[in-house]
Amino acid sequence: MMDAERLTPLTLLRAYAMGIFPMAESRHDPRIFWVNPRKRGIFPLEGFHISKSLARTIRRGRFEIRVDTAFEGVVQGCASRAETWINDEIYRLYRQLFELGHAHTIEVWQNEELVGGVYGVTLGAAFFGESMFSRRTDASKVALAYLVDRLRIGGFTLFDTQFLTDHLASLGAIEIERDDYLSRLERAVNRGANFDRAGPLPAPQLLLQRSTQTS
């Protein structure tokens, strides 16, 4: 454990480059500890799986997708659960990373209401997925689909999910050993990538077409 006031955005970026990331025990615990899993969850960027039902949801265009317009809302959405590792100090630090251009959000909106999203940290050609939330069926899956498309076009080579869950595995995430992860991480953080290279978000049909070409 350590005093969060000693942490800076630069400290966090250095930690990510070493393969570790911060968490808190709960929303109300001000202390932060470092996590270094023995096995790591990642999304192979060419292996993201869009099911037929998810493809139908995307094709129907029920949601509006935005990028980096509601960082606070996405983090609050991710923290709005009975148990969360996102405390005030973690929010403050990631807000600073966002202002520095190292944290990003993919947001899912419906009728001007934020109904889902994902946020994470970029460093070199690595994207570290922090958390996601969903208030509508498939909203977080749609956010991930648009995120993966953006990472591919931006030149990213590593999408770190920290841990592997059944939900992520159903979308194509896998689990690798720590040594393998660290090798991939070293290569990724020393490469260049650009989260904004993709430009405007693609229309649903184009997103699905590009996903089919790369999966």
C-alpha cells in the first residue's frame, strides 16, 4: 500500500511500462496498491469476436458512439457498482492522464443518455483497458468493438485487459503468462501509435466490414 498523494501521472505511466497497475480496496479506502498478475488478460487485436447478435445490434444503429467527450461520466459509470476499486485518488490521477492525452474513452449514448462505455490508458502502442460499464444490453460490447477498430487503425499492438473474465473470453480475449506479457509490453511501449489516427468513427456497416477483414 502507498499514500496516493505521492503518485503522479508520470508514476502511473512508469508503472504501466513495468507491467503493474494500481487499484484500491474500495471506493472509500484512500490507499492504493500495485497489482502484477501472474497471468494477464489481453485482446489479440486481430481476434476480437463479433457475434451475430452483436453484429445485429451494431447494424441497427441504436446507439451513438462518441470518443473522449465524457471521461468523468464513463469513470463514474464504471465505479457505480456495489464493489469497486476506483476511489477518489484513482479518479483524480486518471483524470490527469486524460488531460495529458494518455487516457481515453469510447462512449455509448442513447437519446442523449450515456448508457455504456470503456476507458483506458495509452502508452506507445499499448492500450491498457481499465474498466467498462453498460446500462443497456450490449452497450459495453459495442464500445469494445469500436475501441478495437480504433486501436487497429491507430497502430496499436497490445490491448491489455488486466484479467480474463468469461465475458471478455467470449469476445476473443485470452490469457498469457507474465513473461510473455512483459515481452509484448516492452515491444509495444517502444513503438509509436496514435489513438486519434482513425479520425471520425466509422458507420456501423464499415465497422463490421473491417472487423470481418481482420478476424
